[in-house]
Amino acid sequence: MSDLRRQVKLLEDKMAGELDEGKEQTAKLRTWTEQQLKNSLQSHAEDNQELVSLLQDKMLGAESRLADRLLALEARVEKFDIQQNQAERSRHDQLKRSEDKLSRRITLVENNLHQELQLLKQQYHKGFQSVHDAIESLSQICDIKSRLDKEKLEKDISHIRSKVLKY
């Protein structure tokens, strides 16, 4: 039995040694795993930081290009607005000049028509005055002829009376 006890004791010692060695290997494995996990986390964190930095750089570049394009677009819109305003002003000025020119022509035509109308009125008045003067002259001629005829008639009557009285 003592041999058995000794073998059991040896086995127990062996098992305790193996158990201690298993615990030690488990602890080493845990430490190694924790270190690997820590290294992996650190590597991922560094990769993430690089990716974030790269993404930020790309976003800044994209924002810069977008801002440049926006400024260029704003400049084009402003240039277009200026050209549009200039064209509108030019059309407005041309329309104003055309209106002024047309207004002057209309005024000139109105003045010419007014002058011609006044001339026609004067000629019309002169025509009526001439007719009136002619009628007046005819009236005077008629009056004179009437007087002359009356005088001749009176002479003739007087002459006839004198002849009648003579007989």
C-alpha cells in the first residue's frame, strides 16, 4: 500500500505539476491572447484613424472643389445677370430712342397737317371772301345798272312826256 500511496502521491504530484503547468500555460495563453487582442485593437484604431484622416482629407478636397465650382458658378450667374441687365438696358434705350424718333415724326406730321389745314382754311376763307366780294360787286353792278336803267327810263319817260305834251 505504501507503494500504492507513493504512486498515488506521485500521480498527485504529477497531476499537480501538470495542473500548475496547465494553469501557467493558460495564463501565458491568456496574456498572449490579451496582447494579440490589444495589438489588434490598436492596429484597428490606427487603421480607423488613418481612414478617418483620409476621409477627412478627401472631404476637405471635395468641399474645396465644390466651393471652387460654386464660386465659378456664382461668377457665371453674376456675369449672365450683368449681360442680361446690359441687354435689357440696351433694348430699353433703343426702344426709348425709337419712341422719341417716332414722337418727333408724329409731331412733325401733326404740325405739317395743322399747317396744311390752316392753309386750306385760309384758302377756303379766301374763296368764300372772293365769292362774297364777287356777289357784292355784282350787287353793286346791279344797283348801278338799276340806277342807270331807272335814270334812262326816267329820261325816256320824260322824253315821251315831252313828246306827248308837244302833240
